[in-house]
Amino acid sequence: MNSDLNLEAKRHSLAHLLAAAVLELYPDTRNTLGPAVENGFYYDFDFLTPISDKDLNKIENKMREISKSWNGFSHKEAIQEEADILFEDNPYKLELIKEIVSRGEKITLYTSGDFTDLCRGGHVEDFSEIAKDSWRLSHIAGAYWRGDEKNKMLTRIYGLAFNSGDDLVAYEKRMVEAKERDHRKLGKELDLFTFSDLVGSGLPLFTPRGQAMRESITDFLWSLSKKYGYQKVQIPHIAKLELYETSGHAEKFRDEFFYVDGAQSGQKFVMKPMNCPHHTQIFAAKPRSYKNLPLRFTELTMQYRDEKPGELLGLSRVRSITIDDAHIFCKPEDIKIEVTNIVKIIEEFYQALGMWNKGKTFWVSLSVRDPKTPEKYLGDSDNWDKAERYLQEVSVELGLDAKRMEGEAAFYGPKLDFMFTDALGRERQLATAQVDFVQPQRFGLEYTASSGERATPVMIHRAVAGSLERFMAILIEHFAGNFPLWLSPTQVKIVPVRDSHDAHARELFNMFVGSGIRAEIDESDVNLGKKIRAAKVEKAPYWIVVGDKEMESGKYILESSSGKKMEPLGGDAISDLLLKQISDKSLLE
């Protein structure tokens, strides 16, 4: 059996075991849904008797006791009347049964031991396949029924499950490290961003240090983009709803929009949830010829989504989303070269982060339509076929070895998604190139072809970092705050030994800042040891101690966070050295 499918079967079987144990310990509880998920499983319950994490040990012990009498799972199909009788005291199961019948699907029941559940299947054939030390219950959380905050809050019990005890131990070690790397913890310690109840949830505020990081990212992106003919544009933060109805976004995402009423005009607007429709209107502002194409518009701008409160998570999930957005308007025959150039930008960008190592640190998804659900996608099937073929050819020609992933396309077109693995082995979808025949048609965009006839351009959506907030969260955790020199908010820290050295240290500081290096000076009234410890806690890549010897010689020892000390150099030489490392995007050894 495929190892991934086998592990999913183990996890789903354990979810059944969890439900059986809970119902035996708390007979008045109603069980709802219990799927396998990444790293384990969970089951949602409606408890009449409240429980807490303190009860997990008792529940887990009961699971292990019951498992001794469980072998495989028997399965049967049932008619609605039979299933309704079986679950007559459980309104959640009755709701599910009704939905299954309305979809014309069969009702299937799975039994192991004395426990029977409504289930589609996917279990182990024998419970002995599940190693006793490969799983445990982890924690309890709240969860709305069906994920809708209008419904009742249920109790969700999570479990961890892997193929072996060693895998579980390795995962738990990674989670301990992940806690130390948590971007919310490090973001506060490194003074990168904050949140305010007065501003609102999901609306981050970036400090000078955090903004320095953001500008390092976006300045680098612009330096790469302008080499390929991109031009900066700027759009407003609101628009009429009609814009998104025309693009098709309103149909898909209307529930995530922020709505704005004009107090003076009486007009109704939407905080822009995406930027591409605005960019179509820049294209449409004047007649275009094939000689003008491709047009490559890029912009760093915010968009807004009304995310559910329970889904907000530090910078990883926010309501104000800064996008390094770019849209290319081109002829169909330009698609391959434009996507190829996008891949080149992505490669150079992620090389500077030490993350470009195909097959080890990233892989590429050719995200296409799900042929079983054509109603989810807009546009002409022939254009979809053409776009998918072009992306496949780019993958082959560049050696990307993109995996075809059905159902992962955007509603308007297929895409190449770059899936990166961080330092803890977690997979993140970051950069993307998306081919879109749909929006140019819906907006009636045209250009004059070489034949003199009117033609519709193709639109290519490009993101390299994607959401800057989410990208920063990923980088903070990936580097554990020990950023490459070019990205670090403080690139060198000046540490005077005593007050009498402050003035000289200030001169050195001013020289670095004047040359474009992000320097800080520690003039606090503490001893040298504490200043050095502070530089290490703040994860400064380099620091320089200024004392009597340094003042007399005019030479300084550059110390790195890796523990290396360089030979004494003059201030100008150190400045040149740092500027070269910053320019080269060198990673600290």
C-alpha cells in the first residue's frame, strides 16, 4: 500500500478509536466528525460534561484499552431509515445523513469492536498495524460545527500519529524547535511588528526594524523585475463592487469582502480583495497595439480580506495583505517566454535566501483543473488546454519536473506553484505564475494585432514572495531570526565599552549609516558583557566593540554571530566588506 495512504488510514482509524473511547467515558456526548489530518487526527464532540487537557490522559488510556479488542473494520451500506434509527439521538449525524442522501450517495457504516460510525472508509485492515508508541493525544481546542461561527462551538480533541514511534519523537522535537522559532515570539523579541486592539485584529503594524526587512525584500524584487521590463503602477484601495463582479471574484469570494459606504457620495465600495482587476483598467485606459506588448505592471500594494476571527494567526493569516503583485498583458505566443522570465526571477530571489535546491528545498506544482468539477472554473476549455500545455512545456524546458496537480488551479487559469520546504521540513506554497485567458475576455480588453484585427491579450499573474506578511512569518521561522546580512534589520551593531568611547563609536556608526549599512549603536548604561549578550539576543549578524585600543589604532575587530572574528580593519575597509556581502546577497557561514 502507498505509505501516505497507509498513514492516512492509520490516522483515520485512530479517530474512530478516539470517538469510541469518549463515548464510553462520557455516554451523554454526541460525536460529529473525525478526519485524518496532517500529523495526526482529530474528532469533534458536543460534550454535556465539559472536559480539559487534564482529561486527555484518561481518554488516551481508554483508547489503548479498547484497541486490544479491535481488529479490522467491517462495513455495510444502510438505507436512510436504518441510519436515522441508529443515530436518532445525534442531530449532527442526522444532518450528515440527510446531506448524503440529497447528493445521491450511499450511506456507509463502519464498525470495529462495539463502535459504529457513519463513514466513507479508509481504515487499517488490522489494528496491530498501528504501533503503540506511534500515536498520542495532544491537545483540546474549540471548533464550530462545520467551521461556521453561527453554529454551536464543539470540543475538538487532537491526536498525533505517525508510522513509527521514532517518527513521533522526531516530530515532537521539531515542534519544540518550532515553538522557539514561532514568528509571533521572535517578532516581539526582535521588535519587528505589533498588533493593537484599537487598530483591529489581523491588522499588523510594522516597526522601523520590521519595515527595514520589508523594504529589503521589495527593493530586491524590484531590482530583479526591472531587468525584465516591468513598470511600476499604483491603484487605489477601494473600488466599486461591479469591478469584482465583472472579474468573477465576487462570485467566488463575496463573503470575504470588506464593504465601504461613502458618507458624502452615498456610493458603495469594496476594500480591494485583489489587485488584478484594477490593473486591467490601466490596460484598458487607451488603445493598445501588438507593438506595445508585453506590458508588465508591478506594484507593492495592500489588499483586504475579512478573514474569520478563528483563522487569524500572527502574520501568517491577516486581514491586510501586502502583495508583491505583477500582471503581464501579452500575446498568446509570448506566454512561454514571459513565464520563463518569471521563473528566472523566482530562482534568483530564492537563491539569495539559500532556498533554491530543486528536489531538496522546493518542488513545482503544475496546478490544473479538476476535470470532475468543471463548474468551478471560468472560461473556454480550449484556452485552458492551451495554457496548461504552455506551462507544461516551460516546466520541461527549464527542468522543473512540475507535478501535475488536478484541482489546484485558480478559478481563472492554471499555474506553476513553487512549493518550498522550510528549516523544520514544513512545506509552503510561495511563488506562482498563473496564465489567465478569462479576465481579459470578461473586461473586453483588446489590442490591435499585426493583421490589423482586434485581439484579446492574455494576462499572466506573478507573485514571487506573495503575501509579504506571510512571507515574513515564514522567513522569521525558517532562519529563527538569524537572517542573511542583506535581510537583517540590523546589519552591524556598534558596542562602546564605556561612556568615554561613545563619541568615537558614534562617528563609526554615522559612517556606516551614511554608506547605506543598517547600523545600531548601544549607548545603554550597562557593562560590556551585557551589551554583547544583547547583540546576540537581538541576533545581529555582526558587531564591533569600541574601546581604548580601537580608538587609538582606528582599527576594529568585526565579530559575527557564527563566532568568527576577523583581523582588525579600518572602518572604511569594514564598510566595503559589509557592502559587498550585502550586494552579493551572501549568506553568513
